[in-house]
Amino acid sequence: MSNEQELEKKYRELDSIKWELHDLLKKLVIKTNIGEIYDDYTDTVELSIGDITIYSCAYYHQIDINQGGNEINLDHDLETTKIIYQEVKKRYEQLQKTKEFGRSQIKTEDIFNKSFSLENLGEK
């Protein structure tokens, strides 16, 4: 596979993950009332997980995160976007399990306030 083909494959995968992440963030905000969906043409979703705030804009097809005042655009960072998607999905599934088994002692905030690490953030 040529470098050009590999690059195109990478961007197709990134594009797909960005859409999946946006849809998952919207579901979470709607189900939990944690975060915000902006009521404008951009369809921007904002959700905090631990010390990271994720912004997903459907109109501009853009993912940004803010960690400790450091704002980072992930439009070309497949690996970090994958990590964030997997973490959000894991917490979504954890939330589903707590609801499914009626474990009301586990609060939604407890699931989403847990911190997670992004090593080498913004160095790609």
C-alpha cells in the first residue's frame, strides 16, 4: 500500500470515528443532562470527562479537547481521537450497565468525573 493510500485510509478511519464520537456524545448529554448541546446551526456538543472537556462540532466536523486550559484540535490526530472515543464508549457502556441492573448507588457523575490520562497530548 502506498503512502498516499495509507494516508487516505487513516483519514477515512478518523472521519468515521469523529462521527461516531459526536453521536455518542449527543446520546450521553441527552440521557444524563451532563454537558451541553448548543442550540444553533453548528450542532456542537460539549461533555466533560474527568479533567478533559470534549467539544464536537458536527457542522465543521471538528473535535477539540480542553485539558487544564490547554486547548487541542484533534482534526488530524487519529490516535488521540481513538483513545477518547474508546474512553467515552467505555463509560457509556458502564452507565448502561448501572441502569440495566438498577444500581442507583452509582451516580452518573461518578462515572464521568473519573479522570483518565492522555499521554503526549498535542505532540502529534
